Amino acid sequence: MSTEGSTKAVVAALLANTGIAATKFLAFLLTGASSMLAEAIHSVADSGNQGLLLLGGRQARRRPTAAHPFGYGRERYLYAFVVSIVLFSVGGLFALYEAYHKAHELHATHGHPEDSLLDSRWAWVPIVVLLAAIVMEALSFRTAIRETSHVKGDASYVEFVRRAKEPELPVILLEDLAALCGLVFALFGVGLSLLTDNLWFDVIGTALIGLLLVAVAVVLAIETKSLLIGESASATVERRIASALEGVDGIERIVHLKTMHLGPDELLVAAKIAVPAADSAAEVARAIDAAESSIRAAEPIARLIYLEPDIART
């Protein structure tokens, strides 16, 4: 269900951002507003990011090979990490550069460049485009929130972003939130520029968009990097696995237990278990088989299980 929900949220965001990008570019071409260009590039970056997430999900479904015996589940983490890089460079850094470029132009022309937003007969277009974009982004954000509510349980949204093993929903949540905030900044910049005849507000709005995107990209990079290098299962999942092991006849105790996500829906479980010294090899083998079945019943995503028997020592 989490995979289906992630895909639904990604597709909704992709459709919304593709349409929004086209209208923002049109508004920029008609008015020359820098915040509209920054927002248009932001939407293009978001659309590309959603395409990357869909590609990552498809690549992760490939069967294991001799070269990759544990499968390709981490492809989803890799593509999510690439998304953070794209958002940082194409979205955030471009917006900051555009703010710098526009500020330099305003300084050189004493605040009155030729063919500016203030001189355009289409000056009302960005306001209409931004308001329509806010509605479309809000619908996409609502889809992401609805799908997240199915899988986050009692965790807050901040905890979900920090602890989720599925990268798509946290990425879409943060991207949609950043998109909504960016649209508000753009509306602030364009609106105040038109009301006050001062284009510096447009520059400020563009700079705020850039700073916002850089901050979101850094958060995404930190969270997806942790998943990419290998995260253990949550404490709740590890407790379920430990309880499943301890309830098996022929296992006296757990010496140590280690887990690692090979993908959002694939878990590697490795444990050293103490068995009675008097048990035969056949009895130990039966206990291990029973333990594996018990673990999979308690945690179905435990696909790979390695149990090392040892003699109980004080």
C-alpha cells in the first residue's frame, strides 16, 4: 500500500508541476518578472525530480543478479538523493543567481530597467498564474498528505520525514510544501512590486525562493544519504523481531541482532542466537527454520534472514 500511495502522490505532483511550469514560463515571457522565472525553473526541476522518483521505483523492482545478489531496492534511495542535488542546483542556486542578476540590473539602471514588469501591459498575468498555481499545488499537496496519513501511523509529519524508509512520500511532501511557500514568496514579490512600483520586492521574492529551495534540498540530502548508506529497522520493528526469536523453542537467548534496509520493502536480518549445548545439529536446524518462519510472520518485509547459532555461555 505504501508503494502504491507513493506512486499516486508522485504522479499527482508530476502532472501539477508540468502544467504549472508552462504557465509560469508564459507569464515570465510576457512580463520579465524574475520571481516568475525562478518559479518556472523550480517547477521544471520538480517535474524532473518526480520523473526521477518514478524511474527509481521502476529500477528498484529488477530481480537480483549474481553481481547484485541483494537486489536493487536501494535504487529508490539513490534517485531520491539525486533529486536533492537537482533541487539544490537547478532550483535553489538558479533562483539565487537570478536574484543577484536582477539586483545588479536594478542597481545599474537606478531601479528603472527597460521593458520591466512595471511597463508591461501583461502585468496582471503573473498574479493570475500564481493564484492558479497555488490552487494546483494545494491539490497536489493534499494528495501527498492523504497518502502519507495511511502509512505514518501516530508519528508527526516531521518524525515521518526523518524516519520513513520510503523516500518518495517525504520528498513529495517537502517539495510540495516548498512549492507552496515559493508561490507565496513570488506572489509577495510581484504583488508588492506592482503596488509600490518598486522592483526590489521582486528581487527579494526571488532570493527567498532560492534560500527556501536550498534549505529543503539540504534536508532531503541529509535524510536520503542516511537511507542510502544503510539504515536499521525502526526500534518497534526490531522489538517485534526479537520477540519472534525469543518465542521459538530451542533458542535460549539472542546474543546480538542487526538489521538493515535493502530497500523500503526489503529488510536484512542477521542475528547470533544461543542454543542449548546438548542439542544435535538436526535440532538446531529445526530451531533456525522455526525462527525464520516466526520472524517472517512478525515482519513480512524481512526477506533475507541469517541466523548464526552459538552455544550459550555465561
